[in-house]
Amino acid sequence: MTSLPRYATALLQPLCDSKGRLLPESVGWSDQLQVDCTLHGHQGRRKRWNHWCITTPRWILTLTLADLDYLGYGATYFLDLDSGQASSHSRFSLFASGCQLPGRPLQSHAFNHPRLQLKAEEHPGRLRLTVSIPDIGGQPLLAALDILRPAHLQSANLVAPLPDGGFHATSRWLGLTASGTLQLGRRNYHCPPGQSFASLDFGRGVWPLRSHWRRAVFTGCGGVAGNFSTGWLDYSGLSDNALWFGGQVHQLQSPLQLQRSSHAPLAPWCLESEDGSVTLRFTPRRIHRTCPRLGPLYADTLQWLGYYSGVLRGPNGERVPLENTLGWLGETHARW
């Protein structure tokens, strides 16, 4: 029998105790998964969030699976980069019925709804992502993708305390290679080898009623990738800003500015770190907005899709140029 990877079987540090109180020994940053993010207590305030983004030279697919205790949410967005055609579909489920979001990032997880089925099934060394939507923009969408997990690939993991007994735990996985096919209506899309990547944003915690954050992500060839975020964790002095080179992750040690050049819808963004390790320009090509709402509760998100160019500083201080590397940048204002 093939053995499961270490992270799936090892005894990890619990995130919180049986009453939902954050354990101090779980707080901090790591390049390896060390914390089991199973949540306890805080009924009605717990948040579980898995967001996938698959990028290829010709198309992008994003999947969101969320369990907010009182509500489940699943969403899919597909963009054909050649034609500009975009399709999206989302569904709610009361009390998160049909949501299966465990406490570790690369375990099997799912959002099941008659009109939207998202599944990630764990296998040794890979996950199988499947999507089934009977009607998205008037046509069906089916996808079957294999997300490979190289043994040497590291992740960015952070646990941070929040005010009023809250806390946030995240695990970022970038540079996962993707293969497989997607069918939208009568058209088939493939994952070109060596140019198709998946990223996972895994989040768990007890988050503030009002939250705001920005996040920027890119993945390029040669194992170069970046994750940057600003917002609600800034005050804590903890950050999951990181760069990947050849699958090895390096936490940024200085603050990073993530600023829009103007208020024009597709205005470029500038990303600069104080120590010079990041000097990038993000040029959006497309905007996607989602705002799921239930009464006074909502999560208003703008996601720009486009290209990063500039210079990074490698692990030995070397200049690493980045040119027209596909990625995205998102901004969320939530009351949930």
C-alpha cells in the first residue's frame, strides 16, 4: 500500500484547545505545515476558506469553497484569455450543508450542491480537482485536473492572534503543477505542460466581523512565485509575504507596499518592499467582482487578473527578472 505524505499522517500542533482558545505555541511562521487547524468553540463565528487558482497561458480558473458556520459558499470563475470570454457561478448552502473543509490544507475537501459541485480528492503526491456545473452562462462546465505536489515544494504557513480572542491561520501553496482538461460547452481547454500552475489559499480561524485585505499572487516558470498581502494583520507584526525560488520559500523580512497608481479600473499596481527584494508592476487585463450577500452580511471582492513584471532579489542576493508573468491581485471588504 502506498503511504500517505507525512503532513497527512503526522501529529501536528493543535491550533486551539477544546474551547476554541488559540494556543500560544501555534503562533508564528513556518515553511512547513506544523499546525492542525481544526476549529472548536466560537459557534457561528468560525471561518473555513479554501481558494484555488489555476493559471495557464490561455485560461484561468478560480474555485472558492467556504464554510462560515451559518452559511456555505461555493463559487467558480473561468476566463478565456484569448477571447476575453468570462463565466461565473456561485451557490449558497444554509448552515454549510454539503461543505467538507477539514483542518489541513491538502486533505480532501468539497462543496456539494445540485447546481455546483467542487471536489478536491487527496491521493499520494497529488490532488484530483473536479468541477461540475450544469449551467454556467448557458452552458455546462466540466473539469478534471491533477494538481501535483512535488516533494521538495515548501509552503508559507502563518498563525496570528486577532483582537477579542480571534485568530487567523493560513497556509499558502504556490507553484503546484497542473495537468488535465476543462470543457466549457463544446470547447475543450488543456493544461500546457510546464506552463500550468495551481495555487491554494487555505484559511481557518475566528475572524473580525469587519475585515479588509489585499492579496497579490503570481507563479512563473522555473519555480518562481510570490505571495503578498496587506490589511487586517498589519498591526500584529506577523506576515505571510513570501517568495519561492525552485520550490523553496523565503519569508520577506521587511514591509511591502501594495499600491494602485490611480482609481482607473485597470490602473497598474506597484509592489515594493523596503529592502529591495521586491520591485514589481502589476498590469491588470480583466476585473472580476463577486459580492455574496445574506442580509447585512457580505464579502465584496474585486479580483484583477493580469501580468507582473519587474525584479526580485533571489536567496543569495542575485537579481531575478520577472517579465509578463501571469497572476492576480484581489481586494476584499467583508462584514461576516
